[in-house]
Amino acid sequence: MTTTTANLILHKPTIAPLTLAAGLRRDWRGCLVQEKSDGQHEFLTHGGSVFNAERMPDGSRVVNDLIVASGQDVRRDSTAARWRWLNDLARDGALPANARLSRAGFGVEMIEAEAGRNGAADIVVCKPLESGFGADWCKIKFAVPSLVVVTALDYATGGAWLADAQSGAERGKLPLRGGKFERVRIGSVLKVVSAGLTSRGMLREARPDTDTPASWLVKF
């Protein structure tokens, strides 16, 4: 059955996060392990196919999955089948210009190889080889997301003091650059990512979330 992009209803996959330490303890046999590009999610249409991709700051794309292949909806096909098909398209030169396939491999070796490439950010996405598109995916991160409330502002440095949005526990200070400081007030709710908590309960290596340009500011 031929599928057109006009009648597709697409949703960005929801991917459960794990810390690097937790991810390295798991057995990932039976999963495809792909690099997690630190870009902006995008459904990319080209030549009768629809790709799941990340748009990078330099305008290039990293393609990591396949939704429609030559007019055929393949979301219910297995990860193994979609990945083979995607590699065939790449080999035939059917990817969009300025796009490449994501790096991929298997097991903790692939996770360790990718750790540190993007700093305190996503490392890899693990996809069960038998699953459909978006089913039971897991991303391993140096950083994990959390919601915090602005409790005070430092106008001299452009930083905000934070507390956990649920417990109210202090979470330390966050620099807000690139016009972000001017967009918050005391009581604003922010989404941040960090490498966990210090022994004092402060966020370690915290930064505003970058899933989308606006995802860091949950509530003004």
C-alpha cells in the first residue's frame, strides 16, 4: 500500500532516559545502539521517503530511522528491517543532500565509544531489534532532565537560583545566557538537564534543556 506524506500523522517518539551508569549495567543484546545527535528533531521528507532525523546547528542532518520507504509506511516493521532498508537507501544515494546516517553498533562497546562526544548531553538511543518505530526506545544520557523553579535572580551575573519543582529542595545556580535571563522571573518553571546531583544536592553540570528552542521555559 502506497502512503503519501499528506495522510501521515507523525509524532516525535517518546524516549525514556537512563543515566550512563545505569545504561552500562544493562544487557543491550538484541538492540541497535545509535548515536544520539544533539540537534533538533525533524521529520525529513525526500524522494518519496520520510526519515526520522536531527537537524544540527550547521544545517546538516543526521538520519537515524525510517518512517516511509519509497511510499511504503514501515513504522510497524522491525528496527532490524528499517535499519537494513535505511542503509540500502543510503548506499543508493537516496538520502537528502547534506545528510548522513547515524553511527550505530551493538552492546556497551557502542555506548562507551559514544560517551563524551557531546559533553553533558545525550549519548545513544537503544532500539530493540524486533520493535516498531518508537516502541520501547531508551536514550542513555550523561544528563537527565528535571523541572526546577526560579527562586532568585542574580542581575550582576545573569544567573538564576533554583529549587526542585516538586520537593522545593535547593538545586543551586544556573547561568542563563543568549537572552534567556530576560525571559524569566522568580517563580518561573524551567526544564534543565544535568549530570545528576552533587553530595550537597545541587545540580551537577546543569544547563537549559535543548529538545526544542523553547522547551527549557516550561512556565513564565
